[in-house]
Amino acid sequence: MKAKFILLFSVLIMFAPFAAYAEPKSPVEELDKISDEALQMVKLHRYEDANRLLEHFSEEFLLVTGNGRPFSMDELRIITVAHDEASEAVANGDLGHAERMNRVTKFRLVIDAIASTHQPLWAEMEDPIMTVFNNMKTAVYEGDNDQFQSNLDSFLALYNVIQPSMKIDINPETIQKVDAKVSFIDQYRPQVLQEASSREELEALESDLQNIFDDMTEDEADPSLWWVMISTGSIIILTLSYVGWRKYKGNNEKTRDVQKERKN
């Protein structure tokens, strides 16, 4: 009996420091946790559970803002828009899983950018977005229109996912310049593929994006977030590949239909 008591006492002593030094999560960290849980539910196709979590987030967010959490007006607007898009996505049965994942991932990255005291999750998306960008640039210089269109669509989809969270951490002037270049390349696709002067915008955008990622890079990120980074990055890559393939296939079918009509 005495031995059991000593063993129990030893176990309690071992765990005492963790209990003593464990700090309760802040309200913003709780919001971050809810956003992550919502994303996990969407991954599992549990859309109703994700919807309930997003509703819970809304209630907790109102409490946090009501208690004087100093969100800026821009942060409030970005969070509200991202939350509304995520809520609409999980509640809309007509949307495919890929689109639902994109929208809830966008929301997740925004909340992490607000809550993170380490390198934000969106900064860990450097490899996926720059890989797609480099594939797009290679297609331009090789004159491969189909690959250019497909990779540009994938890049735009990925940029749309991370852009709101980037706005949390990057100054407005920088984001506005990048947005302008992205819009130019999207709007003037034929010129980018054919004109040297338009390709300069592509090179400038690559430089801007790389500078942004380099500025955000730290030696270490919070170890507890690594699994989220890896998981989110993998899902985005798979999602974009699927979206790009579907759009590429759709464009080819439209082209064939037009050619048939002309022959008739």
C-alpha cells in the first residue's frame, strides 16, 4: 500500500509543473482553435458540424470584440468577409468539396494571421504558390498556351486563398501593387503570352511575391502548427490541380464545340 502511495505521489509531482505553468488560451487563441476545428470537419465532409463550429465562432467573436479586443477596422472587415464565405460554402450543397475546402482554408488562414505570434500559416504556402507560378512562367517562355492558362488558373485560385491573410501582415501599399499585377496578368493573358513588355509584369510579380515571402520567413515556426501547415499545403495543391484540370478540360470542350459549329 505504501509503495502505491509513493508511486501515485511521484506521478503527481511529475505532472505538477505542467499544471502550474500551463496558461489558459486567450480569447483569440480560442477563435483560432475553432477555425481549425471547422476546417478539420470540412476535410472529413462533415459539413453540418463545420457549420455549427462557424456559428459558434460568430458567437465567440462577438464576445471578444464586445470585450474590447482591439481589432482594426481592416481586420474586422477581412474576418467578417472570410467567415461569411466559409459559412456560405459549408451550407451550400451545390458547391463541390474542393470549393468548400478553398473557402474554409481561406478563413482558417485569416484567423491564424490574426492570432499567430510565430510565422503565419499563409507564409508556409510559399512552395505551392511559387511552384505553380514557375510552371506558369515556363509555359509563357515556351509558348505553351494550354499549360499557361491552366497554371495561371491554379495560381489565381491559390492566390485568392492566401490574399486575405496576407493583408493582415503586409502593408496595404505592397498588397495593392501585387493585386494590380495579378489583375493585369489575368486580364491581359494573350499579351503576357506574346509580348515581351507584358512579360515584364510577370517577372515583377515574381519578384514582389518572393520578397513578401522572404520578409515573412523566420528561423522557426511554432512546432504545434507544423501539422496544420503540411496538411493545408497538401490539400491546396491537390485542390488546385483538380480545379485547374477541370477548367482546362472545360475550355477544351468549349473550343471543340465552337469548331464544330463553324464546320456546320
